Amino acid sequence: CCAVAAAAASLCSVRGLPFVRNLSNEPQDNYGRSGLSHITVAGAVSHGMKEIELWLQTFAPGTRTPIHRHSCEEVFIVLKGSGTLLLASSSHKYPGEPEKYQISVNSTFSIPVNDPHQIWNTNENEDLQVLVTISRPPVKIFIYDDWFMPHTAAKLKFPYYWDEECFHTPKDEL
Amino acid sequence: CCAVAAAAASLCSVRGLPFVRNLSNEPQDNYGRSGLSHITVAGAVSHGMKEIELWLQTFAPGTRTPIHRHSCEEVFIVLKGSGTLLLASSSHKYPGEPEKYQISVNSTFSIPVNDPHQIWNTNENEDLQVLVTISRPPVKIFIYDDWFMPHTAAKLKFPYYWDEECFHTPKDEL
Ligand SMILES: [Zn+2]
Ligand SMILES: [Zn+2]
């Protein structure tokens, strides 16, 4: 039990982390999503952030985020690869057919608050890597099955903590 | 007059900007600081951000930020080059001799709220490029002349808008 728990705890506590960290050494996980690599660059649980979070996410070819919306601000910068941003409106009963934007290295965009969106690695040959910044952690996220599901039917997940497992780490291991 | 003002206006209004922008085409300026290149990736004035701002900053060899503090959160990621982070405490009468941290590509760190700090490109041969995220724009910044100036004597600049010139653009040019 305890070596595993201690190892998990060491990823979850800001205590004991060096002040300057190296992103290439940071723990990554797919959090149950095949083809995803997520690194919490600066997070509420892991690093004590209160107003912003930064994530480094890599999507294998063909993989995508769920269709989702949130009321926090979110800014993307594409660091590697290319893909498609799908974006719909919050002003009708359901998102409807989304606008599609091609994105590639050095692309940056800010998701309008509450607009349903999805990031999709539509490049068959390359990983898509993005740096994501969000405001007001933890995210309150609404997830859609498809673009024609009513906004009111989208499934709420709150709080959305990537590193929520840290909450379950036994206190005496910390 | 008008072509220049119109050009400035086009950098200052979120209207007319493509939704997905390419960072390599974004306007940069040194804002009066020799050796600095600043790009507002996502900003309050330029892009209507309310809760976060992202900046891409490049420091020529030997150049540095002022010594400063702010109560907003700030996260750095080093994209190119190397340098030194200088960091002091807010818990004494003045900052005092700062801690020095070497930083290089893939380094990330979050500045503790209200702690005086300075980023310095101490590498003689290479530019230092960092991606900066801050919360709650506009920044309320306190600037120190040196590490031994009392916190209470630090000079307030508020609001600190990189793109404040946008405020002065004649309305009829927008
Ligand atoms: Zn999102
Ligand atoms: Zn700062």
C-alpha cells in the first residue's frame, strides 16, 4: 500500500516540491482518457493556486476533449502539432453545428465564456500539444454528448479537479 | 495622423481580429524598455479578458524586469534561453538580499503573492523568452529601486496596462 500512497502524496503536495520545477520532469496522467497526457503546470490542489491554473495537454492523433462549456475564461496556445477547434454558441437552445477553426503551432485563442467547444487532434500523423490557462479554479464544467443536446441537459461535473485523487490520499502519508 | 492612428486602433480592438491568431504575427513592442519584446497574447484591453492575461516576453542578454511585487497570481514558463529569478520576502520591512534561482527552458514557477521579484537574463549569449500568466488584470504593481527599499516606499503603478495607449486612440478611429 504505502509506497504507492507515499508516491501519490509526493505528487499532490506543494510541500517538498522545488520552487522552480522542470516541466519535462512533471508527473503526467491520462485521467482515464485514452490518448491524453495531462500535466498540471500550476494547479489549485497541487500547487496552491487560487485564481489561475495552467495545464499542458497532449492529444494523440484522433483524440479530442469532450464537447463542453464553462463560465471561466480559458486561453489556449498550440505548442506542437495541429488540429481543429470546434466552437458553438450559448445563445440558442442547443449548441448546433459548430464553427470549425484550423489550429497549429503558435495558434492562440480564447474561448468565449459559456460557449460549447471541443479541441480535436485531426492530424493523423502527429500529437497535438496545447498549453491551457483557466481562471477561477476549480472548473465547473458542463459536458455534452453531442452538438444537438440542449444546454440544460449538459452534464455538470463540479468541482473538476484533474488531481482530485490528491484529496483521497491518507493524511498520515503526507 | 490617421493611417498611424488607424493602425494603432487595429492593434487595440478585439473587433476585426481573427478568432484564432498566430503568435508569430502578433504585434510586439518594448514599451520603452530597451531589450524587451512584449506580446500581449490575451489581454484586458486588446482581447477583452477579465480574469487572466497572458504575455509572451523576450529579454535580450543582460536585460531584466524591474524589482516589483503584486497581489495577483503570476506563473512563468521559460520557452527559450536561461536566466535568473530573484525572489525576496514580503514579511520584513524591506525585501533584503533575494534568493537566486537558475531558470532555463521548461522551467516553471509561480510567484508567491506580494513577494518582490525580478527576472533577469543573465545569459550573455541568448535571448530569454518566457510565457507569463497573471490573474485579475489590470495588474497593480509596486516597483522597487533596489532590494533594500522599504515595501512602503515602492512606487505604485496602477492600472498597469501594457497596451494602455489603446485608451488614447481617438474613438472615431475605431
Ligand atoms: Zn474548455
Ligand atoms: Zn511579477
